[in-house]
Amino acid sequence: MGTRHRGTSAEVVALDAYIKLMRAAESVTARLSARLPGDLTVSQFGVLETLLHCGPLCQGQLAAKLLKSGGNLTLVVDNLEKAGWVVRTRDPSDRRFVTVSLSPAGRTLIVALFPTIAQAITDEFSVLDAAEQLQLGALCKRVGKSGTGRPAALASVGSREISTDG
């Protein structure tokens, strides 16, 4: 379902693309969420996965990597800490910084769970061939990094006609 907005053609195309992007992301996320243990949220999984692959991080770094607000991440980490899956350590040289790391139980959980979720993501994306997955990734990255206004990467596109079919 596309937009019902009756704006300029640029608005309609952009809104339709946005709706499709968000619906696809929400659909895939919902299906992946259903594969997580009942006591683990998608945000909590994201924290555990990031700590597994990046090692201990201060909460600010973790929030930036996961695109979460500081307040939201604090709540997520609070709940992970209550469950015994992460530990927080204050930096002795600057007590404002709190490092989050996996607890032994958290490491055991994410090491066991990650391959299942990685395979589920692979299965979800199998509707696209490898080239299409790479293209989707590049397009999402370009949109995500563009901020507001017209991104520099599109400046070379000029006034080429954009098809709104399909």
C-alpha cells in the first residue's frame, strides 16, 4: 500500500519508497523477533550482538552504534544487567564513563543464539540474489547517511527521469 498523499510527484515517490522501506523493515523485524527467546527484545539482542562482535563499549559508544538515545539505551542495559547478561564498570579515571561488557551468562546466550538469528536473516534476504542484497545495502546506507536536503551522491543524477511504476 502506497501513500494516499496527493502532493508533488517527488513527494509521492519519496513517501511510497519510505512506506515500502518501513513496512519491509518492520515485517522482517517482527519475524526475527518471534525467533528470540521470550525474555529477550530486539534491542537487547542488538546490544548483546554488538558487545559480542565489538567487545566492551562505553554506553555512549554503544548508543551511537545502535542508533539509540542515551535514555533508551540505559533502560535496555538496565534490563540486560538485571537478567545477568551484561555488567557495567565505571572507568576509575573518569567516573562519568560506564563500560558495558558481556557477563559469562550473556556471552553463553549470544554465542548460542547468534547463529540462529544470522541464519534467519539470511533466509529472510534469500528473496534477493547477492547483487540485489548489495544494492539494497548501498541504497539504504546512502539514504541513512544523507541527512536532510539533497545528498552529494545524487548531485550527479541531475534531472534524469524516475519511473514510478511498481
